[in-house]
Amino acid sequence: MTVTLDEKDVFALGPAGAVAAVREALAGGLDPDGDVPRSVLPLAYGQGLLMPSEHGGWFGVKVATVAPGNAARGLPRINATYLLHDSATLRPVALLDGVALTTLRTPAVSVAACLERLRALADGCGGGGLRLVVHGAGPQGEGHVAAVRAHVPVADVTVVTRRGGRVPGWADRHLAADGGGVAPLVRRADVVVTATSAREPVVDGRLVRDGAVVLAVGSHEPAARELDSVLMGRSTVLVESRATALREAGDVVMAIHEGALDPDALVTLADLTGDRAAAAAPADRPLVVKTCGMGWQDLVVAVAAYRRKAGNAGDARLS
């Protein structure tokens, strides 16, 4: 029996459940560098992406499309569907809303990667909560704020876009990127999120304070970046997978090309397991978490969402 998980079913897992799924998979020995690379297919009006992965008795694949022209049509730029299989029989067991899955799992990976640093920052705030600056007012900006809030107190959220505008319900203010008020907020921010479609840096790397966390998720092409080489050169740079970062992460690729970043200095999610975590990300410099999105992330969160629905249904056929 193949069950369907719509947007509501996927989001019901919640950011805390998604972060837990990612961390449990990594703690259980999942090595992101062993994952299957995604396939990017050029299409007449955009891109098609195929993202398969197998782990822990499950196989899944996300089929996503990116259509830049859809904005002018009033349609979503990204569409996606996820199909989950039981590895033992290869039967399809669940069909999930792929856009909701991507929206949930992307911030889950970001927060899973830096949770210890976030908790340390929150402890240093004396209970006042963290200060966030979020570049991008879309679902990923909102999702990252929700994922951080699910784990540590948040005192203040500023969203920054090119033109500014209406303040979304999850933020305290909405500023234009070229306004004079952004720089001082970045200087004091505990967490900076970049979740944009920009192809050039949106953050001045000189402004980010030592010890702050930067979560960069907007780019997944080698010629597009949101962070400059100044920031990449003075930070600990944490990536999902070394191979993926060197292939797809423009923030990493261009900083290496410009001589600001040593590829051997990259820290991976696998480096954060066990006793290596503290040494891998020292607290006296910024921590940049740069992700591009990988198939295993969709898989482990999809399985968690499926199991949650199965448990709520009380149906042994779904377990």
C-alpha cells in the first residue's frame, strides 16, 4: 500500500523532529560522502533534478524542477515529488510532497550541523535569546528561523531583501539590503542566514563577528555564491560533503579559486561525530555552514515523516 503525505503531513514532523532525524542518521554512521550525487538535467524552460539515496533499509528519490520563468506566471519556481521505497522489497510505500520536504529538511540540516554552537551562544545570552539576521523572505528564511527557535531562545529577527517591504509574521523588521540599518545588525548578530537566489555575495564578510554562525543555503551552483571570500577565509567552513561542496558550492569553489580558503580545511558533517566535534569547530571564529542539498537528507526526513504518520494511523501495514 502506497500512502500519500501531503504538505500538512510532512510539516507535522516539525523542525525538531527533522533535526533529530538528521542527527540520528549521522550518529548512526551515515557518511554523506558516500551518497549518490544528484543529476541536474537542462530542460527547455529550466532544470530537472533527480536525487536518489539509500540508507537504513530505505530507498527514495526526489524529482524536482526549477522553472525561473514561473514567477512571471504567478506559479511556484520549484516543484518536487518524493517517492519512498522499502529497500528489502523495493515496493513504493509513500509518496510525499517534495516541496514541503525540501522546505523542512534544509533548515534541519543547517541546525543539526551547528546545534552545539547555537546552544553555547544561547547560554552566553543570559536567557535573552539569539539575534538573527535573515537574508531572504521566502520559505527557507522562515524555515531556518523556525528550526533555530525550536532548539534555542530567539530574541530578535531581522529579514533583509533587496527592496525591503512588509514585515512577515516570523520577523521583527524587514529592511532593504542597501539601507544603512543592516550593517550594525549584522555586526551584533548571533546567526546570519542567507537563503536567496543571489549570485553575488549578500553579506559583507568583515561585519560578521567572531563566534557567530552563518547558515548559507541559497546557492548550489559553482558560479553562484552568497558569501564573500573574506568571510570564508576567516571562518571554519562546514559542508555536508567535501565532494559535493567542491562540485556545487560556489561559495566554497570561488573562495578556493581566489586563494582565501584551503580545501583541506573544510569540515564535514562526518567530522562532527564523537570526540572530534569540539576541535572541528573552534568557538573563536565564525562558523559557516554551507549546504547545497543532498539525497540522504530528503531520505532520512521522509522516513521520519512517514513513520510519524504510520504511528498516528495505528496501521501495522504502514510501519
